[in-house]
Amino acid sequence: MSSSPTAGTERLGPLVHRSVHHGAILLLLGALEFIVGMIITQIGYGSSYSLTGNYISDLGATKCGVFHGATSLVGHYACSPWHDVFNVSIILLGILLVLGAILVRSAFPARRTRTIGLVLLVISGFGAMGVGFSPENVNIDVHSLSALLAFACSGLALIVLGVAMFRDTRWDGYRLYSFLSGLVGLVALVLFVAKVYGPLGVGGMERLIVAPVLLWAIVVGLHLVRIPTFAPRTIPRPTET
């Protein structure tokens, strides 16, 4: 006698709900479109833009001038002709992070760490939107607060979600990766706020904060898309002769 809950169907495990695939695709698209948006904006900025010497936010400055970075009172010059590309891409990143986090929730065991981790990821998405809606030359206070929320909450989210993955076979091989990714981002944030940039410079250290969550969204998004859904597969019945 078959132990299957429904005659004529078969379930393959581990599985996820179909909505998880949709959320995974949104996480993937959000990270990829933002990376492309940064590259395009940097091309428009020209050779004067430095990956180590400029803030990421300099790409979103809506006019040319001397502005203050999020962690410094010393002014620096920024001029980004294609700022709209950057600001739209980071707003879109935030929207897709929020929607993606909501849709992938059932891929994690139903426990408190799942809720906390995904809420933190949602907050980081709203922080990213705030960065795009308030460029550094428009409202530096809102911009800085939004960036801090995006940076801190994304790192914390990955650490907590790494814990939430515990004892779930769907996340074999991804628990430590998620935890360490969040830890790298938080350590880089502490160094960034403390103005300890080392050879990476201010721009390189800021990218070390952002890179872990972007890479995580791509890696985890691809992983979740490959997991089969709960949709049953019909088992052909033998034909009678």
C-alpha cells in the first residue's frame, strides 16, 4: 500500500512552495539589476570616479558639487551625470528585497529566528529605498540613516537567517555561508563607521558591506529556484491489457 497522501501522485523532497520560487527570482533580479545599475552609472560618471576613493552614494548625487559622506564632515566632490540610473536601481533593489523576503518565508522552518531574520531583511530593503529617494545632496540625514539601516539590518539578517536554517535539509551547505556573509558585512560596517579603511579606501570598505548581501541574494536565489515545489507530479498508471 502506498504511503502517499494522494493516490496517483508523488512528492519529491526537500520541497518548497511555489511562491518561494517567485520570491527567489525577485531576490536574484534585485541584486543583479542593482549591480548592473552601479556599473552603468560608473561608466557615465567617467574616469574621475574611484572604487576606493568615492562613496557608493556619489553615484546618486543629483547635481555636481561638494558633499559630505555618511561618516565624514569633510566635504568631497561628486558629479554623476547618470544619477537617475543609480537611484532607480537602488529603489528597485529595495522593493524586490522586501517582496522577495516575504515570498520566501516558507522556505525557512517556522520559528522565531525566521521571523526576525526576514523582518531585518525587509527593513534593509526599506533602507535601500530611502537611499534612492534621498540622495546625499538632497537630505544627508535621511540618506545616512537609510544607508545605516540597509547596511546593519542586511548583515544582521544573514546571521539570523543562518541560524534559522538549522536542522532544515533544504539549507544544507548554506547555513555557515549565510552566517559568515552577515558577519563580514557587519565587521566591514564597524570599520567603515570607525573610519578604518585600510588599502580598500572608503569606497572599497563600503562595497565590502554591500557585497555580501548582494552575493547572498544571488546564491540563495539560485538555490531556491532549483528546489522542486510542492506541486504533485502525476504518476502514470499502468495500462490494462
